[in-house]
Amino acid sequence: MILPAGEPVELSPARVLLRFGLRTAILVLFATFGSIGFGRSLAALLWMTVILCAVLATLRRERVFTASLNHWDEMVGYLSLYCGVMALNQLSES
């Protein structure tokens, strides 16, 4: 479902940060019950969320470098969390 070609609806930064926090809390909750371990489960879920944010931003036709927060900014946040989790996973394995 592609939205009309008009301007995308901009949410307030507080709402985007709340969405980011709630989504992260849900990911941590699901990773807690993962059968492959918390770190690996969280990394997999974060990677899927990075892809989800990129798809949503593309479908909503959001611009990449804007003054307001959008799905692209969330994607960068989840990507940084993913990199941090993967680094911690590497440290804990060695």
C-alpha cells in the first residue's frame, strides 16, 4: 500500500521518540524469551526492525535528511543499537 504523493505527515519529535522507546521495550521483552540467547535474539530482532523502518520510510516517501524525526532516523537508531549488541556479543564469546 503506497500512500498518495502528497506531503508525508510529520509527527512531533516526542511522539517519534515514544514510538522508538516502546518498540525497543517490546524487542527487549521478546528477546528475553528467545531460545538462542538474549544477545543473539535481540540482534536478530533489531536487524528486522532496521529493515522494517526502511520499508516504512520508503512507503511513506519520507525524506532522509529533514529537521523532523521520521522512520529514517529510527532506522539509524536501531542500526546503532544493533552494532552495539553485536559488539557485546563478540566480546562475550571471546
